[in-house]
Amino acid sequence: MARNTPEVPATSLADIAFMLLIFFLVTTTMDVDSGLRRKLPQWVDKEQLDDNAEIKERNVFVVLVNRNNDLLVDGDYERVENLRDRAKEFMANPYNDENLPEKEPKDVPYFGQYMVTKGVISLRNDNDTQYGTYLAVQNELVAAINELRDELAIDKWGKAYLDLDVDQQNAVKTIYPQKISEAEPKGKNF
Amino acid sequence: MSKFRKDDGKELPPISTASLPDIVFMLLFFFMVSTTMREVTVNVSQKLPEATELSKLEKKSLVSYIYIGEPKPQFQKVFGKAPRIQLNDQFANVEDITDYITAEREARTEAERPSMVTSLKVDVNTKMGLVTDVKQELRKAAALNINYSARKAVER
């Protein structure tokens, strides 16, 4: 007759599992990397760069950041907190102001003929500008456009921009494009 | 005497701990699956800037990182205090970025290449001069999708 082997005690199993658990708890990093998505412009050689592309002054929203992290927006000092509203006013131009950008009629799906702004945001920074300030400015500009898109989406469909389907989002994008151009860096030989 | 006290000698049976390992294993598996071990040790000190308009980087396999910041104290003797670029595990120069991007591109399949993203993890106090150089270099390497890594700003 076969002898019964004594049962293996399972009480310590929990301890072993706990040890592993604690190891993974400690080593876990659950940071999801997040940030501002931007797209760089295509590289162009210096010779091919044409400075002739004329854009009217009223169509450009110039943001300068100097080495002391001060902002100069369309010719006057501005605080970062006010930048968002200024940018929104510029891109939307609700009262068709003479000094704010022109609009041209465009056929936009869902909207029909819509007066789309010709405004462009231009950002230039000094070599000694702090990265933190630069990103704060970028963030405000992106936020301004996102807010405009949201407002339009809610006006039209009663939904936030991110809840629209792709076609609707594209329509809104044509009306408020994310036109933030960064000046070619100067004073260095690339 | 009192209505609620049961003074008959019945004792509660001890709670069985037999299912404790199962519970712990469940937790264990959760953490094993969600864990991502850091592949590179960051040799530069970093305080990421704050922003509100964030989007998440979904596919980690498509992201390559460029770290910029002051070298950590133990490296300052050799590399100095000025902000440096770190690619993979080493300090690098601006000129090395093209090679790095090419290598990263080679490591992905043809189909994945267009949606590759370069994430710039830059310290808040870095001067823009260096960042602009890096950006120009990325443009030359045609790595146009970039992501300025930032933390979620706390509402005040």
C-alpha cells in the first residue's frame, strides 16, 4: 500500500506572494508620458528660404519672448495670463475689426460658406529665453485655439470638440487652424 | 441579562486564510502587467514644465526620448554644470542627434516610421538656444513629430 505523503503546507505561499508583490509595487512606475504635441516644419535650405511670402501685418499675431522672459505681443508688453484672451480675440475677430486679421469665405462641410480667418500666430524667442516660459507661451496659444474650437463645436452640435467624430473635427479644424509658426533662428550658422 | 449578549459558549470559527494567496496573486499579476521598467537611467536633473493642453503619448514603442538638463551632481565634475543633451544612456552633442534618430528609425518597421514621435524632456531652466539647436537638428533629420514633455498643471 502506498504511503500517504504529508500535505505540503500552503501557509507560506501568501508570504512569498507578498514579497513578489512588494517588489513589483516598488519598481512600478506608472507615469504615462504626456506633453504638448507639435509638428516641426519641413527643413528648408537657407538659399531656398523665400522672404517674399508677403503676409499683411494685420494678419500676423507676433509674440516675442526676450531673454528676461518678458512678452511682447503685437507691439506691447503683455503678461502670460492675458495671452490666451489676446490670441482668441485675434483668431476669432468677432466684430471684423480693421486691425485684426482678414477673413476669406471658404466652403466648409457642415457649415457651408464660412468666413475663415487668415490669421497666423508667429512666435519668436531669444536664445536665452527660459524653456519654461517658452512652453508656457506655447501652451497658452494652443489653449486659445482649443477653446475656440470647443466654443464652435458647442455652438453647432452642443458637444465638446473632442467628442465630435472625425469629419466634424476636421470641419472645425479648417475654421480654426492651428497656425503657429516659429521664426527661423537667426544669428547662427546652420 | 442583556438581550443582545449571547452567552452561550458558541465561538466564531476562525476566518479561513486559504484564499489570501489568491488575492495577493491577483494584485501581483496586476502590478506585473502594469509595470514598465525604466530602460535608461536619466543622468540629467529634470523638472518638467507645467502645461494644461496635454495629450498622452499612446504608443510607447514609437517614442524616442531626448533628455536635456543639468547633469546630476555626480557627473558635474566631468561634464560641468551647463545643460547637456542625453541620448540613451550617454551625454551627447547636438551633432549626434541625426545618428540617434537614424538608429531609432532603423529599429522600427517600415509601417511604424511615419508615426514615430520624439519626446523632448527638457528641464524648465534650460535656455532656448540649446533647445532650438536640437529642434533644427530634428528638422534636418526629418523627425517632425515632436512632443514637449510636461506635467499636468495643478489648478490654482
